[in-house]
Amino acid sequence: MSAALEMVNLASKDAFTGSASAIGYGLAAIGPGVGVGIIFGNGTQALARQPEAAGLIRTNQIMGFAFCEALALIGIVMGFVYQ
């Protein structure tokens, strides 16, 4: 009987860890999602105001997007590291 209880206890710990890491990644993805929206929203406004600076604005947009996505990838990796 105690072996069965140990198996249930271990299974519930694994299930909790998996669901906690999924919730953690979901929360970690909010920040980069908002950041990407702000980057492209402001980039669109900047292109509308100064079309002659399109190359510089687009370069800065792509770099900002890459940094935001790196944060999202770090969030998903941390879920696996601390599992």
C-alpha cells in the first residue's frame, strides 16, 4: 500500500512541476509579446513621420525584435532548467 502511495506522490510532483513550468513560460512570454508590439507600433509611427530614415528605423526594429524574442527563449529554457 505504501508503494502505491509513493508512486501517486511522485506522479503528482512531476505533474505539478510540468504545469508550473508551463505557467511560468506563459507569464514569461507576456513581456516579450508586449515589447514586440511596442517596437513595431512605434516603428510604424516613426516611418510615417520620417520616411527618409526607413533604413535606420527598420534596422533598430529588427534588433529590438531579436532582443525581445531572446527573452522569450530564455523564459522557455528556464522552464526546462528548473524542472
